Amino acid sequence: MDTNTSLELAPQLSFLVGECQTPLWKITLTELLQQQVQLNPSRECIVFPEYSYRATYSHLYETTIQVAKGLRTIGIGRGDRIGILAGNMPAYVELFFAASHVGAAYVVLNTNYTPKELQLALKHSGCKVVFVATSIGKTPTSGILQMLSSSMRESELIELEHVILLKKQEEWKFKTYDQLRDDGSNHPQEDLDSTMKSVTAGDICNLQFTSGTTGSPKAAMLTHQNLVNNGRFVGDRMRLTSKDIICCPPPLFHCFGLVLGLLAVISHGGCIVFPSETFQPPAVLKAVVEERCTGLHGVPAMFSAELELARTLSQQMNFSSLRTGIVAGAPVSRKLMAELQDKFNMVETTITYGMTETSPASFMSFTDDPIQKRLTTVGKILPHTKAKIVDKNGKIVPVGTRGEICVAGFQLQRGYWRDPKQTAEAMHRDDEGCIWMRTGDEGVFDEQGYCSITGRIKDIIIRGGENIYPLEIEERLAQHKSIVQSSVLGLPHEKYGEVVGAFLQPRLSEVRPSAKHLKEFVRQTLGWHKAPEHIFWLEAGEDFPKTGSGKIQKYILSQRGALKLRQCARSSSL
């Protein structure tokens, strides 16, 4: 008997390693900007249409030097923390690089914070100075400023020494950004030069608060090397050059705006346009057309709103300059991808996957990946990165098997600021000394090395012991002409534990279908048990609850849905 015929090949395991031939850039944000000043001094690099602000690389660098000298006048140096609470505005970018010049960590604060949440974030991060806008979009920050005034007076934030207004307002007696910058003009250049020389690529340059969609914030410690190389590799995947102009609606307080937007562009000598302080679909479309943008970034909810607006405009807009862009932050439906190519000419759209703790990208599609791969996966692993898929016991699963995605490589955070417990829970060192980040996302690798995200581990609906994946139901609902967007989640059920619930945003130009019709619509392509048991429509003009970066907060919808079910149960028992 030939024993070889009875042997089976061991299954290929879900373990990927990115190419490492391309050396990492071991430079600071300051050195990155200096490189571009040498290569493209007169190239326009940043545009804020709302502020009529346009800056070349040389002009931006000169401004950041003056701001950095201003920071030195108030004692900011290496290892200090600089907070900022503002929408997308010129000072945001200027302070980002100025913080790098003096060796401080830039603490970007969520514009959705309440005064209490901001106070806790400032206390946790230990900011020495915080820069605050007097309004964010059309929303005044008077409550925030009142809290800061009271906290400074009563010494509730013991590490906070300065509050600086990004725009003067007579009601508040805080120092202004313009005054700080003017003060810097008299500060010795020798002092700043000495400080700049002390900063290294391995220093922490950014604290990013992350709560995902779960509501428990932590601050990821990110280094110059983390951010510079992530931006660079993302730009490489997009095939960016100095001729590209990227429109970036996502906020600068999030890695999407700061790294996938700003640093991806600057590392390639291009130009970036921030259309408005906060996301405004009309401003985005206007900026794309007037600036002749070649790329457009956004989370799916942003693109849905932009496409919906474009659909209703009486005058046709010309989006022919667009070729690429990034869709990230949430699963992308096939319908959305098709519309981006058809309506916005984004034939080289890329999908990026990652998390704040990985600076953020770890997987990304190439612009020339087969369309089916860009529709169904988040692409391939980035250089100098490892990834694996494990089961609930931490064992690597075979290719084609679902499990939790874990990532290792250049982009991993240093840890969570002042939080060793949560750091230890999220990051672990294997037997070979490699540090891995648990993402909390469920995914699957194919034999070609592409990664597909099948959902958040916490979002999986377990109905009577059977796993149901919200994404496939959301993709089906998105195909209905009456639905702009959906969010599918699990709701409590006495018999099955959980059943499918769906929150739907209606397309106002279409007739709203009945629950029975929608269930039948879902069951045409999916199993009967995947049809929503409970359906909730958003009101006209109402939006989903979202994080500041545009992700739908499913935990809020779950709470809302459970409350509605309890109210219905009480009513029916009366």
C-alpha cells in the first residue's frame, strides 16, 4: 500500500507577513515637512476654503516654526502634552507640526465631547496647554469654555497651565492663538533649534482618544515613526504624487483625517483640501469641483450623504477630476462602491482597514486590484506588518476560516496612556517576542492574502445559538430603493436570546415599504432567520448617532431599540 496517498496536506494557516524590503522612514514629523520644503517649496500643500487659506510647503513650515517658538515662550517642551478642541481649521495643522518641533505630544480631542467628558480627557492626558475654538461649525463652545474657566480657577485640572483661544472672543479673557504666535517672533531661534534636535522618531507625538463605538475611551500613544510610515504606505497604495489634490472631509481629531488624509498627502508632496470645519456635504461637492480634486476620503455614511445630495441637485456637477479616494471606518456595501465609480468617477477607490491603535492602517487595497476584490475585501497587508486570525483560544485558524484579526508591526501603538491594565488586555507578546494587537474585529483571509471583515466580534448576533452577521443584512437592505442607509444589530428576545433588529434611514423621494415587504425582500437572498424581526425608521431629517469620525454608534441604537421594545411590552400588557 502507498502510504503517501493517505496523507493530507496541512491546511494553510491564516498568517500574513507584509514585504520588508522597503526600509522604514525613521524620521520625525518635522523632518518629513522639511523634506517636502526641500523638494516642493512652492507647491501648494493645504487649502481651507472656509478660511480662504492656502499655504505652500514653505509657507506652512515658516508658520509652524513661529508657532513652535510661541509654544516655547509658555514653557512647552519635549514630553509635554498639547490639547486641541476644534473643527478642521488651519491652526489644527500648524499646531500639529509645531508640537513636533518642540517634542510635545499632540492630544486631539473629540469635538463631540461634553464639558465633563473634555474635563476627564484633559485630566487623564495631563495636558499642559489646551487650544480651544470658540465654535465648532455653527455650534458655540461656551459650555466648554465655562468649564475650563471654572477648572482653572478652582485648580481641578492641576496639570493644565494655559487655555488658548483659537479665535478672540471678548467674553473670555484667555490668551489667543494670534498672541501666542506673535510672542514667538521674539523667542531665540537657538533655543528652538536645540529643542528640535532632541526629538527622535521613536518619541510619542500624538495621543488619540479611542472609544470605537463602545463608549469607553482610552488614549493610544502613537510615535512619529508610527504616523509618518503609515501615511507614507497609505499614499503609496493610492499611487499619490505631487500632482494629486485630495479632498478630506473626515476630522483631523481622528487618524482618518490626520494620517490617511494629511500625512498620506504630505509624504508624497501633494495638496490636501479640508472643505469645512465639520462635515457638510454641499461644501465637499463644491470643493471637489472647484479645486479639481483627484481624490475624496470618507466613511460610508459621508459618501452616502454626498451621493444623496448629488442625486437631488438640479444642476449636474462635474466630478471627472476624481480618480481615487479612501473609504474606511465601517463596512462598505457593494452598492456604495458601485455608485462611487458610476457617479463620482472614483474608479481607483481604495478600501482601508485598521484602528486608532495601529496608527491606523494595517490592510489596504491597491488601486488596480480586481474590482471584485475591492468590493468584497479590505485589500492586502501593509509593508512591515504581520497579521493572523485566531479562534477564541488564540489558536491560528486555517485560511478561509473566520476568527479575530490580530496585528503586529511598525504601526502598533506604544500602549494606552497611563493605562497599563487596558494595554495588557489589548496587546500581548508571543513566545517569539512579537507584540500583537487584538482588534476585536472578525475577519477571514483568502489564499491570495486578501482580508475580508465579517463584522465586529461584539456586533455578531447570536440567535438561538446561531451566528448572524449584520453586514450581509445591511448590504441587502442597501439594495432597496427606499433605504438610504441601515444599521443592523441584535435585540433581546426571551426565547432566542437575540433577534435581528434594523434601524433604517428612509429615502424621502420613495414610498416607505411595510415591515412585511422588507422581511420578504431580505429573505429573497438570505435565510429566513436573517430577516429583521424589529424595524425602526429614522424620522425625516434624523441621522444615526455617530462618533466624531462618522461611525454609527450601534450600542446607542441597541439601547434605543431595547427601550422601544420594553415600552411596547408595557403598552400591550395594559
